[in-house]
Amino acid sequence: MSKKIVIGSDHGGFNMKAAFVKALGEWGYEVEDLGPDCLDSCDYPIYAAKVAEMVQDGVTGILVCGTGQGMAMTANRYSGVRAAVCSNEFHARLARAHNDANIICMGERVTGIGAALDILKIFLETEFEGDRHKRRVDLIDSVKQ
Ligand code: RB5
């Protein structure tokens, strides 16, 4: 995966975002924080859209809100974006290995920060397995309505 990471949240994910930005720097990633920059109430689709647009250019994305769900729903409207809500390590490993997810979505109100950091690390370090999974991911992109 790309060593360049873009990250965004809403107020519900703000503290987890801050913890992720700090850890990512320590792990050697280049991180761009697309906001917000304070805990004031805000609307998650705005930040999901900012991150998804940059992920379309090939970087890896992280989105955090209260649950991760609204972020994923928004980001997955963007073509080529595969945003996965991950609340455990198995989710994170398979979202990468089988689904080639390029955005991880997490919920600050769902997962503790310590566990979330482990989940994030697995997501970033797991390679896509390709092969039959590539065929299936290509089929996702072929779905039109
Ligand atoms: C904000 O209250 C909350 O709805 C948001 O953080 C997120 O959980 C939405 O999916």
C-alpha cells in the first residue's frame, strides 16, 4: 500500500484521528490530515468526500466517525474507492487480502484506541492476494445502476 496516507474524521472520531496521526508518524508514514481541526460538531460526509477524492489518485485513506458507517457509505459512492468498516483484526486483514480495500473506516464509539491501533496496523501491512479476488474486485467496479 502507499506510504502516503490521508485521514479525516468528524467530531465523533476526532480523538481517534489524533491518535492515528501520531502513531502513523512514528510508523514512518507520510500523513495528511484533512480535518477537522477541532472538536466542534460537523458533518461526516464532507470529510469522507475529501479523503475519497484523494484515494481516487492512489493514496490510502483512513476515516473515523462515531461508528465508521457514515464515512464508509459516503466514500463508497466514489468510483474506485473501496471503504471497509473494520472493528476487529479479522475485518482489517480480509478487507485488504480479499477486497483490496483502500480506505479503512473506524468508529471511536465502537473500538478502544489501543485495539484500533492494532487493527489499523494490520490493515496497512496486509497485501492484497489478487488472483480470484482480483476478478471479484473487478466485478465490483463493473456494477452499474
Ligand atoms: C455523529 O453523531 C455520528 O452520527 C457520526 O459520527 C457517525 O457515527 C455516523 O456514521
